[in-house]
Amino acid sequence: MEINLDLPKPYTPHTKDLLDFSQTCGLVEEKENFILLALSAINKVSCGVESVSGSGKSVLTDILMDLIPKHRIYNLGLTSNTATMYDYKALNEADIVYIEELQKAMSSSNPIVVELLKNMTEGKELTRKVYDAVSKEVIQHKIKGNLGVVYSLALENKQKKDEELHRRVVTFMTDISQDQNRRVVKYIGKTRFNKKRLKIQTTETTKNLKEHINIVMDLANKGVENPFAEYISEHVPVPFTIVRSYMGHYFNLVDGSTKFHFKERIKKDEVFFSTIQDIFNIHTLYGRIFNQKIHQLPQLGKEIMDIFEDKTKGWKKNEEKQQQQLFTEEDDLDKRYLDISQVHKALKAKGILLKHKVISDQCDLLIEAGFLGKEASGRKNLYYKTDEVEEFESNFNYTECFEIAYKNMQEQFPELAEEWKNSQVNKDGYISVNHPLTRDELIIVSLDNEEEVKDEI
């Protein structure tokens, strides 16, 4: 279908419109998560919400599904091998496959669904030959490969994601702090009296936003040129090979932001050009999560690592004479040790209350990633920090990033370079961005002297 992008555009959405929609629908906080999920889904990038049970995963994904036109969604629940394949027509008419509980769909007793999910997240078609009882012939069913996937998964479930599937999807975690519990409980109380006052977004804006989303989803297969990509790639830590997959996730999210703002983006031959606003959006919303993922930190990895930074927590083994024999290297003298009960207590003090088993599993994943070590001491396992996490999200020079991107545009697309640059200039002659959560304007660089404007971003 040919999409006319040159019609009058009275409604130009901002990412805050996505927030207003989610909060009008009853979402409490989860601001970054909702925007990132929306930008993923509209660009058919497979994504999921993984967190502890009862932490609002389904609320988050259900509201996202309410934003997307119903005819674009296929709900995949607990089903049989053959049922899924026989429903191939409905699948092929959709853009998004929604799986509310991934562990059910990924059950080992349903291998075809497992294979289907792997193919969809890799962009491959799935073909199966089945016997048709009516025609008494063997016919071929084919499910297209350009489907996006949205799912939720509880950390407590024994059924975990396949490793191949894990690297192909962007994952997010809900806020499980006691502060968030209080906010949710407070909101529930508000809904019991004059609920209409909680509506943030007007009906007209919601209508316009949904119409906009419908158009954007038709752009999912359109191309995006990202002149910032090489600069970003050169500044990303590369601790593990998985960074190759997550670099793709990062740039797919930039593409999603570019297409969401297509009315404001320069295009050539139906290819859109990203701006510094798209980079700022994704780095602000996803930078911390991205850094966590490429270092293979589990969902609570950063929170647990921070506990080992607190010198008031834990103890030194060399302080106990009976354990002196464990030390063979000088580095051991400075190790500070925590058992699961101590980690549990420290997390609880931060407002995160979890079962000991969940915390133990998270610590073991940190060991696999090389950031914690473990030693047995009597009946307890003692954990200690072994490495630091290299930063990415807080070390980013937007001025330098923009200047290099501008040079790239001049070299590769000289006929568009000035128009592209000028599309990002505000009325005062600065390259500026708007914060994705608040709309507040932030200055990146002055074009007059090309010096960074300090303390603005």
C-alpha cells in the first residue's frame, strides 16, 4: 500500500503523548518502559517485559495493546501444535503477536510454537506441510517472518527463555520497589472516587495518536538512515559477543523513534533520516538498560552490584582468624563478603522485597557474567565483587556526536545535509532536543561558534 506522507499534518505527536495515553489508561509510572515498548512494537521489533509476579507486567503490555489497532494484533495463548499452524491466515494478517505469558507458549510440549517464536524474532518464515481432512491432500502452511512479538514473563517461572530467543528480543523490567508499591496502591485508592479526574489525555488527542500509530506501523518496513550510528558504535563497551545483538536492538529503537516522528524527519525515496532528537530519546530512555544488557547483568544486577559498593555492608574474611587459610593472594585481603540474607536485607532497605531464591539466582547470573565470585563457608555461600561495569549511558558527548553526523551527511548526502541540519535548529539558532518524558527543551550546541552549551544537558 502506498502511503501518502505529504498530506496536511495538524497533529504532530511527541513521546509524552504516549505517556499521557498510558497514564489515562491507568499505568502508574513505568514511563521509560512504555515509550520503549511502544517504539519497539510500532517498528515490529520483538520485545518483552520480564519481572517478578504481580509487578504489573500484564498491565503494561495490555495498555500497549490498547494503543495498537486490534486488526494488527494476534493473541497467542496456550495452544496445540496444529492449531497454531492452521491459524496461519490470521497470523499473516497481523503485525504483532502478543503473548501474555511466554512460559506457557514456550512449553517443551509445544515445539512448533517454540520454533515459530524463534523464526519470528529472527525475521524468518515458518513453513509446515499439514494434511487437510476436507480435500484429503497435504497442503503447505506458511507464516510470514516480518511479525513483531510482545510478551511478558515472570522471573520465578522455571520455564526460561531459550538463549537464542533471549538475544533476539529487547527486554524491560517493571519497577518492583516499595515506593512503586505505594504509588500503585495510592492510585487504586484514587480510582474509587471521581475516577474521571485521572484522565490526562483528551479523547481527541487519543484518537489522533491511535491514527498516527496506525500510519507509523505501515512504515515498519521502510528504511532509516542513521548518520550517528558509527559514532555511537565507536563508544560502546564491548565486553561480550552479545553486544553485537544488542547494538542492533539499540539502532532498531532509534529507527522506531525516527518513524514515530516521521512528520518532522527529512526523507528521500521513502527513507527517513534520524536526528539528534532520536538519539537523545533512545539514549535517555534505553542507555542504562542497554549497558546492563551488553554486560550480561541480570534484571536486578545493578541493584545487587551497588550493595557491594557500600562499605558498611559485608565483612572481610581476614578479620576472622579461623578463615585465614582461605587467603592465598593479596587481592583476597580487600574482598568484602555478603551472604544471600545480607543481600536480601540490603535490597529490602532499598524497597525491593524478593524471595531468597530469586536473589540467589540473580547472584549466580552475576557470577556467570564475571562480576561476582562465590565461596562456600559452612552452610552458607558467600558472594564478593570481582569486576566493575564499564559505563556507557553517562559518558556521551552529544555535541561531538552531532558534528560527526553532520560531516557524514555532507559526505554521503550533500544535497540533503543543510536541510537535515536546519530541521534541528530552534528559533534561537541552537541545535536542541526535547526531553522524551517532559517536552522540556535542552540545548545541544550553538551553530554560531560550534561550542557546546554547558550545563544544559
